[in-house]
Amino acid sequence: MRAAVVSNPDAAPVCADFPDAQQQPGKEPLRGTMAERLVTPFEVELPAGADPLAVAAGMNPGMSGWMALVARRREVGELGTVLVLGATGMSGGLAVRAALSMGAQRVIAVGRDPEAMEGLRGPRVVTVPLAHGGPDAWRAALGAAVAEAPPALVLDFVWGPVAEVALAALRGVSADDDVPIDYVQFGALAGTAASLPAALLRSRRIRISGSGTGSVSKARMIAEVPEVIARFGDGTFDAPYTAYPHSRVGAAWAHQGRTRAVVVPD
Ligand SMILES: NC(=O)c1ccc[n+]([C@@H]2O[C@H](COP(=O)([O-])OP(=O)(O)OC[C@H]3O[C@@H](n4cnc5c(N)ncnc54)[C@H](OP(=O)(O)O)[C@@H]3O)[C@@H](O)[C@H]2O)c1
């Protein structure tokens, strides 16, 4: 079978012929999603109406916010207001849609790109643009939005100075003593570090955690896969993509822009 393989972290993958992967008794199946065939530890049927390439493009970003939203709803029963930092990205945008589909009363969507922000606006979505001008300019806009509807759950895809502004804003809101605010960190595109005010930890019931492979169990992720795939079938989720044949995997590697690259057999 044909498979694209990365043999050197600094080089683009190349497509070549390989023997079919075989499940070895007692061994973990091989992982990889750029081969014509692979051994998987579970099967999920694609629902009618789900575009398989959109599923391929959107599963990873779709799963991220979904896991935190499901965990919060399971524990607390309702989502209340959800604050999404980096809502203009693929993961943040799907998290906004997931939160709305799970009954969030309000979503505060924070991002930079004006066109993507426009697309997020809706009856239960308040958008807060990260306008030019840096953290001082963001503070007032985000502070006003969270004061009006204090978030119970924060999904942070960007971290860095955006997180610092959000953490400061949370300090200023009235909070429910009985129910903790959950602040969940996914990505760090705005900065790999953020300072955490000590006073925030003292003055709020707040839990700060990260979500990803390692912090969420594999079993819990696999259990949610059918639910997330179903959202591509019922139209809740969509993921724009650009398809590349295996033979052009190098071009897929260099792909940039708002769509996800999906590699398909030639
Ligand atoms: N832990 C997990 O389970 C998990 C799963 C999926 C993704 N992630 C991570 O989450 C992050 C976002 O992923 P994605 O799929 O949404 O990527 P994406 O579609 O490329 O979107 C990138 C997002 O980051 C924002 N951004 C980039 N640089 C920024 C900066 N300097 N300041 C403020 N915002 C900035 C973009 O804002 P504009 O578009 O408005 O400019 C956009 O909202 C990545 O770090 C990714 O690795 C984690």
C-alpha cells in the first residue's frame, strides 16, 4: 500500500510503497493517518450526510473543546456562559458551535480576524475582538463582556497575553462560591507562558487545567468519538479542507490558510 512517511523532523513527508500494517497480538496498533490502510483499535460508522474529508479535517479540532464541554456539563449539569479565547480558529470555532449545541446560555467568542469574528456572531454569541493596541485595549472590551455574563467555563486556545487579560477579567466578576470556574488550556499560539495572579486564586473558586493527549484519558476520548462524528452528520460541525493526493503530500505539508489539509489516496 502507499503511505506518506516523515523520516526526519526537518523534512517534508514522502509517499512510498509499504507492506500493509498488521495487528500484532498484545501490541499497540501502529498509529498514523497518512496511509491508504491502517490498523485501528476501534471502529466508528460514518453517519449519512457526513463528508469523510470534513470529518478527517475536523476531528482533532472538534474533539478538543468538546471534551471539556462534556466534562463540565456532566459534572455541573449546565454550561452557563462559556468564554472561548481563539474562537476564530478551527478548534475555537468548533468549540463555539459545540457549546451552543450543548445548551450554553451564552458564548463569549474572542479572536482577532474580523471576517471570522463576523461569522461567529449569533443570538447567543457575543464577540470580543482582539483589536490592535494590545492587552490594554483588550482589557476593557473583555472586562465588559465577562462582567455582563460571568463565564463558568473558559476554553483557551491561545494562552500568552490573551490569557493574562482573561485571568485579570475573571478576577473582577461576581462568582458563584458553590461552583468553580473551569479554565481549560488547549494551545499556546499567542504565547507559551502567562502569569497567573495569586489574588485570583484566593478570591475565586477556579480550576486551571490543560486538555490534550495525556491529560484526557484515551478511553474517554474514544468514547466521545461517535458523538463528535455525529455532529458532522447533523450539520452542527463543519470543517473546510483542501484535499491533496498522496503523491502531493509535500504540498499538503506546506499548506497554509484557513482550510485544513487532508491527504487522500491518489
Ligand atoms: N489540546 C488539544 O486537544 C488541541 C486540539 C486542537 C488544537 N489545539 C491547539 O489549539 C491551538 C489552536 O488550534 P486551531 O486548530 O484553532 O488553529 P487555527 O485554526 O490555525 O487557529 C489559530 C487561532 O489562534 C489565534 N492566534 C494565533 N496567533 C495568535 C496571537 N499571537 N494572538 C492571539 N490569537 C492568535 C488565531 O487568531 P486569528 O485567526 O483571529 O488571527 C486563531 O484563532 C493550536 O495551538 C493547536 O495546537 C489543541
